Amino acid sequence: MTAREDWWYDEAAGPLVRPYAMVRGRTRPNAPDLHLVTQVRASSFASDQTSLTVEHREIMALCARPLSVAEVAAYLDVPLVVVKVLLSDLIERGDVIVQNSPPQIPDRDLLQAVLDGVRGI
Amino acid sequence: MVFVGSDDQLTVPTAVKIVIAGGFGTGKTTMVGSVSEIAPLRTEELLTEAGVHVDDLAGIEGKDTTTVALDFGRITINTKVVLYLFGTPGQNRFWFMWDELATGAIGAVVLVDTRRLDSSFPSIDFFEHRGIPFVVAVNCFDGAQLYTVDEVRHALDLDDSIPVVLCDARDRESSKAVLVGLIQHSMNRLEAAV
Ligand SMILES: Nc1nc2c(ncn2[C@@H]2O[C@H](COP(=O)(O)OP(=O)(O)O)[C@@H](O)[C@H]2O)c(=O)[nH]1
Ligand SMILES: [Mg+2]
């Protein structure tokens, strides 16, 4: 992956050159709801990846284990809005699976598990 | 679109989050780093120059944009649950981000530096107005602990039900204790509500 300095702050080329190259200005009309902590993971039945871009393949490699959308964006070093487009592509292809639950207020059992977990670190 | 199937279910954990809020330099990133199992990560949202959140790239090309950074850490609770901690600046122009962060959150830690109490006012207002459970953690910068917990509570005009604790954000045990206090506070609030 190109170092951030090579593109993000490239005065001559403009600040959005690299993200645009990656997503070609596409929007996400049918995109799933992707939040910061939505968990994504590469499907064990991923399709042929030869037609994928470098960034898509990088996401597939990262998501060999479940990760949040925010983590994928951070490791890929691209803004969230860009990573959501890239993830949507992969989800549409069935190459990435997504946790299909909206953010909810944690219930008592979940809070108890988190409490025990934090105490244990 | 492929959603999690039965055989995949076990390996995609439930994600929960806690927001670490407070003014600039109050120790948010430090606290995230103290308890996180990974070095704090950074991700960025785009804003237009006018401060409008960019949630779609259509039509944004050529416009001047700026970014707002979110620092976050991770605590893997067990194979089924993962906790994320988001440190984020409490400034009005970033509220769009707070809405997403606060939705479904366990609650928030508002860090305060008693030398600049006012820098944490906007965060407190935000969580109070949305009814999101929060605790106030006074980060004890060296020699800067000028006030007692009660004085801070009074100065911030906090309800008696809001826990106020002293902490050292650089210290793992101290930061853990703050998180434990917040989670217990959230559980109490949940119980009071039913
Ligand atoms: N003495 C002392 N310094 C701290 C403490 N917490 C944070 N700092 C320092 O204060 C500065 C700001 O902390 P940072 O976590 O970046 O603040 P943020 O802007 O809220 O994320 C850093 O240089 C930290 O090393 C503390 O409890 N005591
Ligand atoms: Mg910070």
C-alpha cells in the first residue's frame, strides 16, 4: 500500500485522488448498513479473486478473521467512506459476510460478559 | 448479499463499544492505549470545508475536504464478544460522528482536565441530552489535581447519579477501573429502567 503521504496530502493532485481512483466515484445505492463496529469477515466460499483490485484483495486478507469496518479502514489507511464502498463490492459478490444486526443497546447478559471481560484483562 | 449463515455464526462476534470523550488533550487516546490489546488505531471521516459530513463520494470530487480522526482500541472479551473503545474530540462540528458512536454504545467516559474544565462541557451536554449513560473521569495530570470530586461535580453541575472518579489515563489498572465503573453504571441504569 502506498504511504499516506504519497497521496493524501498531495497538494498538486488534490486530496481525494487516491480514494477516487479506488472507488471511481461510485456510490453505494444498495449497500448494506455498515457501521463503525459492524463485523465483517471473508467468506469461506470466496469466489475467484483475480478480477479484484489490490485494495479488495487486501481487505480479503485482513478479513480472514472477523474485523470491524473501522479496523479495516485503519489497516487499509483509507477514510471510512471509501472502505465502505470497497466492502460493499465484496459483500455483493458474496466474498465478505457481514453481521446482520443493527446496533442495539446491550442487554444485561451482554453487559455482564463485558464487565467480566474487562475485569479479566 | 450474503448474511451470516448457520455455520459461520460462531465466528462473527457481537461488537459493543464505549466512547471515550472529552476536550482536546484530556487523555482520551492515552486511556484507549492503556487498556487496548492493540496499539490504538486511527480512522478518518471526511468533512467538507464547511464541516458537513461526507457519507457519500458522489459529487464530492474537486471539493475541499478535511478529515476528523477517530482513535480506537479493542478488547476481545471472548470468542463471541468484542469491545471497541473510541476516543473522539468533543467539538460541536463533529456531532454527526457522535450520533453514530453513541448509538448502541454501552456508554461514555467523559475525561476532564481540571485545568480546563470547560473543554469537556460539550461532551457532558451531549450525553446528558441523549440519555446515554456516562461517568466523568478526572484525569490527574501531575500536580494538577486541584479539586476534590465534589468540587468537580459542582463545577460541572452534575446530577448526583453521575459517577465522578479520579484516574490516571496512563495507568492500565486505573483506566480499567473507570471502564468497570461505567459498565456497572450502565447496568444500574438498565435495571432502574425496568
Ligand atoms: N501527567 C499526565 N499526563 C497525561 C495523562 N494522560 C495523558 N497525558 C498526556 O497528555 C497529553 C494528551 O493526551 P492525549 O491522550 O493525546 O489526549 P487526547 O487529545 O484527549 O487524546 C499526552 O502528551 C499524554 O501523554 C495523565 O494522566 N497524566
Ligand atoms: Mg487523541
